[in-house]
Amino acid sequence: MWAISGILSVVALIAWLEIPSLLKKGYRREVRAFLILLLLAAVLSIAKCLQIDMPNPIDWLLKLFSPLYKMVEQLL
């Protein structure tokens, strides 16, 4: 529970420090992108703290390229 509250505190601190300067410069689209990426990072960090299994892109690549690997291995 402390880890989750720590993550949320850090996310709030980062947003509090970064968003006002972006808004002063008129970077509205950048604020949206920043918030989306920050929230995505927060969700992934909280999921990691809760030990939720996350899909791994390497597993997808292995499934995609394993038939090609087997074919090349047979040729060699």
C-alpha cells in the first residue's frame, strides 16, 4: 500500500512541476501527451507493485519468428 501511495505522490509531484510551465508556453497538445504517458507509467508501476503479470513483447516476437527460425535452422 505504501508503494502505491508513493507512486501516486511522485506522479502528482511530477505533474505539479511540469504542467504549469507547459501551459505557460501554450503547449496544450504536449500537456495531453505528457498526461497520457504519465498515467500509463503510473498504471504500469502500480501493476508491478501489485505483482500483476504483464504481457512481454519478447514473447510475442518469439512466437512470431520461431517458425522462421526453425526453417532457417533446417536449411543450415
